[in-house]
Amino acid sequence: MKTDFKHYQSAHCENGVASNLLKHNGLNISEPMIFGIGSGLFFVYLPFIKVNHAPAFSYRPLPGAIFGKVAKRLGIKIKRQKFSGSQSAVAALDNNLKNNIPSGLQVGVYNLTYFPDDYRFHFNAHNLVVYGKEGNDYLISDPVMETVTTLSAQDLDRVRFAKGAFAPKGQMYYPIHIPKDLDFKKAIITAIKTTCRDMLAPVPIVGVRGIRLVAKQIKKWPLKHGVKKANHYLAQIVRMQEEIGTGGGGFRFIYAAFLQEASVVLDNPKLKELSFEMTQIGDMWRDFAVEAARVYKKRSSQPDVYNVLADQLNTIADKEEEFFKKLRKSI
């Protein structure tokens, strides 16, 4: 069983799966447009949830939310299924493949055998496409990989039913209806308004305020927890920003590309100007990640380095607050 499915590499898994599945079904939509219409730009600090013995930081909404919002805003119908056990999950996937239906899956990263060891840890919000099966192997289009790959039936079952936070429960999804007339203008405006609302939310752990709260905590961690644990927490920020789901800087670059596309669709030159500003903010996130990595790898010679990192984050928060206020006005 093998579907004629074209693999496109992307920066982020959920954007890439959504874009690739829709392209396969006749809608040529880019990864940045998926990310923007899906209001994928987000930030939340969850100190009460521990991932790998450190607080959770997320630069994206909940798994499935991006594709879900794209579908809702463009009138696309998606079928989603979760399963109580392996037998029904395998049967449903195999049935789709027999009917030439490539299917998106939410999976855990830890047992993805084609991932390098450094990238394999307990994170259950990864997405990929299964487009065929040959013998005991499933054919995999993982959009963050350069080429297609395979997983054995046993390994695929393991990642589909990974345990822990955001356990995927065998989740499978695929588009079943795409309207002929899509209102991209309305979808883009709605999406931008939502992103501005989220990033400027009056909630201490969300958006710009969440970034400022993390900056405040960075200053406290060495005294409260000791340097070793403080550095482990810094490593968590960088991992969630740069390795899992692209994160902080990478998401800003994707959003900048979305604004460039949106400026053409809406005939709004201001969005193109703002896209350059968002790229600069992305560079600031990358600079922060580099400096934080130096600290937890014990390669930094900066005095008072935790305060330096906190100041960097506060500067980013100030820039983002200013940016999203301007973006909100622009539409």
C-alpha cells in the first residue's frame, strides 16, 4: 500500500503536516500561511507542569490547535480520531492507506528511531504523515526531515501510544472536505486579531506577561534552586525554543514570512514592514538562546549572567508588546 504523496520539508511539524496534507488534497497553501491563519505564535509558562524535571515552556498552542483553527477559519473539514488501544488504531490507519488516504498522526518523540539520539526525549506533541505500508514497515513523511523515512509497525505503535503529558492516544487526522471558495482575507484578519489578543493577554503566564515572568524567575533560580538546577531550567527553555517545534526564534521567522504573504493578500504594505520587525525579534530570541546555552554548558565568562539573561528577555518582551500593538492597529 503506497499513496503518491509528495514530501515537503518544513520548519515545524504541525504546520508541515497540515500544509502537506492540504497540498495532497489540492489546496496549495504554504507553511507560513498555515502557521499564521492557525494563530500558531504563542507563549505560555507553566511552572506547575514538569517536563523532564523542569517547568514547561511553550511557544505554541496545544497540539492540534493550529490545524484546527486553519480548518475552522477556511471552512475545511478534518476528521480526527483517538483510540483506546492499538488494534483499532492500526485497523483505522491501514484502512485509510488501502483507500489512498495519507493520514496525520500525533506521536511521541522519544521512540522515533530515525531521530538523532540528542533529539529523542519525552515530548508527545510531534506530528507526521503516514502515506503507505510495505511489509511490516510504515512509510513516513515527517516534515522536519529532509526525506521520507520508515517506522516498523512496532515502533509506530509505540510512538502513537506514548505515555505522559499530551499523550497522543493513537490520534489520527486527515482532511475530508475542502471548499472551492476560500475566504483567505477574512481568515487572515481573524487570525492576526487572535494572535495579538493572546500575546497581549492580561494573564501573568501568557504572552508578553509570561515572558516577563520567566525573566523574573531566571534571576531567582540560582539562589532558590542552586546553579545546577537553574542551568537545567535554562536548558529546558532553549530546548523548547530551538529543538521542539522550532519555538521562539524560528516561530518568529515563520510569522514574519506569513505577514509578507498576508500583506499581498490584504493589499496592506504595513504588514510587510512589520514582517521585518518580527524578523529582528526572532534574531533577539536566537541571541538569548545562544547566551543561555553558554551558561548551562559552563562556557560563559559573563559576570552576573542570570541577570543579563533576564534583561535580554525583558527587552524581547518590550519589543513584542510594542510590535503586537502596532500589528493590531494595522488591521
